[in-house]
Amino acid sequence: MQHITYETLNKSEEIFRALADRTRIRIIRLLLHSSDACVSELMDALRLPQYSISRHLSILRHAGLVDERREGIWKYYYLVAKPPGFTEHLMEAIRSGINEKLLETDLDLFARRLGLRVDGKCVVGSEGL
């Protein structure tokens, strides 16, 4: 049995706070269905402005749930490969346990937006959505 320490309790609280927002749940849900996404792809799928998406991604990064990599002018965001302990179970619950119309619409728009990539790279614009 794993003992709870002050550090793990603080990290758990940080993760729960990060997941306590509907927009961040929506972002996590999209990233669970793709290897990565750039901010413009998330903006188009969620129909939210850049500053909102960036702020939510920053909170998710700080909680250790999401990370980023730069490729040219683009930053790609992705889920941390091996989330700590119970977080893996939370991710699975988000992936399969939430069936809301809004989240299904997000996934549909996200899939269509990812389809606009050229050679697997993010592109500007959302024509055709």
C-alpha cells in the first residue's frame, strides 16, 4: 500500500483543481483522441479564443497533465505519457465515461480540423469546418 505524503497530497489537489473546469476537461478529452494539437486546432474545435485556450493549457501544464514541444513556429501540446498514479484512472474516465453532446461535437470538429493538416503539421485557418 502506498503512503500518502504531503507532496503527493499537494500534487493530487493540483490535479483535481486543474480538472475542475469544463474547458480543461474538454481539452483533455480532445488530447486523449490525438497524439498532439496546436492551439489553433483546439480553438477551432472548442470555438474559444486563443487567450482562453492558452490559459487553460498553462494550468494543465502546471499540474503535470500536459506538456508542449516546439516545431518551427508551432507549439504542439500533448498529454504526459505516463501520468502519476491515480491520474491514469482519471484520464480513462474522461476518455470513456463522459458522453455529452457538447463533447461529441468537440470531437467531431477536432477530427475535421486535424484533417486540414499538411504533412502532419498544423496549418492556419479553419476553412472547411
